[in-house]
Amino acid sequence: MLTFTNRTALVTGAGRGIGRAIAETLARGGVEVICVSKSAESCGAAAAGIRDAGGRARSLAVDVADGEAITAAVAELQRDVPRIDILVNNAGITRDGLLFRMSETDWNDVLTTNLTSCFHWTKLLGRPMTRARWGRIVNITSVSGVMGNAGQANYAAAKAGMIGLTKSLAREFATRNVTVNAVAPGFIRTDMTQSYVNDPDATARVLEVIPLKRFGEVSEVATLTAYLCSEEAGYVTGHVFNIDGGMAM
């Protein structure tokens, strides 16, 4: 069993997929979870599901691509929540396309949502962690940020940027007992990979490059993330943990 001592976590992109699984896993460990997503309906449903299962959760609808909205949301939270001990930066979007066909809007939208949002959340929530001399920050990046992927220059660049941010902040925050790590999923069964799952030919092509020959499950990503958020992970910082079936070994 992992240990969480009166901890509160904020998880972005918690309305579905990996983010929701992370929020639910932390809640089962006794963590109070703030579920963040752009959609009030999706983060509300995630929080309600946790409460129905006996956990503690609240929802917060905020567009993570809007720095001012994040600032306002954190100010509101800090009036009601004594402290936030755990931050999981998971929110992300894709706007795939070959570079020569990629618009500047598609480039900027992905960088702002996937990477710049981490800057805002971490800057605002990381300072109280350093003052309290305890904190856990986990950035959900991607195997695309580790090894690149054709047709995903914007997504891979954003996810690679999250890795650089993780390693830099791990060094900045280490003396304050705040750990910063990254989790890099490969092909996980989510809405984002449903097109591959539904297409036998696409599935076969994907499985060719996965030594374990299967897609991962959101629960597997959530379990790894929960460990990095726990008391037991206090001596782990600055690392990127691939959870990709062996793709990027």
C-alpha cells in the first residue's frame, strides 16, 4: 500500500482517460482530488464518481490554455483549500499533421495547452510546496516526446519540452523536498488511440513496434503516477518513466 498523509492533489485533464484514472487512483489512496478539465460536465462527472465511491473530490472547470484563467482558478482554490501537495500536469491535445501542412494555429494550440499550461500550474502551485517543504509534481508527457513521431511535430515538441521542464525543476526544487518527475505513456487505450484500436490494420502496424505486443491500460499509467506522488517516492526526482511496452528502450 502506498502512503498519502492528508494530501490534496490537483489533476489536469481529469475528465477522461489517463487523467481520470489518475484522479480515481489517488482518491482510492485517501487523497482529496481536485479534478480539472475544460469541460465542467466532464470534470464534474469525474469528481462525482469519486465521491460516489467514497472518496473526496471537487471539480474545477478551467481552460488550461488560458494563463489568466489558471491564475484566477488558483486564487479561488487557495481561498478554500489549505494547501495542494500534489500536482499532476496531464491535460493535452493533439493537432496532428505533417509539418508542411501544419498551421501556426495548430502548432501554437498544442504548445500552449500541453506545455505552457505546465508552466502556469507549476509556478503557481509549486511555490507553496517549496514553502511547506513537501510536494510531488508529475508531468504526463509521451513516448512521442522521447523518440519523436512523424506527423506529430507539435505534440512531440511539447512533450519533449515537458521533459526538459521536469529535469530543470527537479534540480530547482530538490532542496525543498519537492520532487518532479515525468511519465511517458506509449499507446494506451484511451479516446485518443481509439482510431487505432478500431482499425485492425493500424493496430497491427502499432503492435509491430511494441515488444509486449499490446496496448497499455490507463490503470497502469495511473498506478505508476500514484507511486511517484506517494510518500514512498521521496528519493525519486528528475526522471522520465516510460510506460510503453518497450517501444523506447
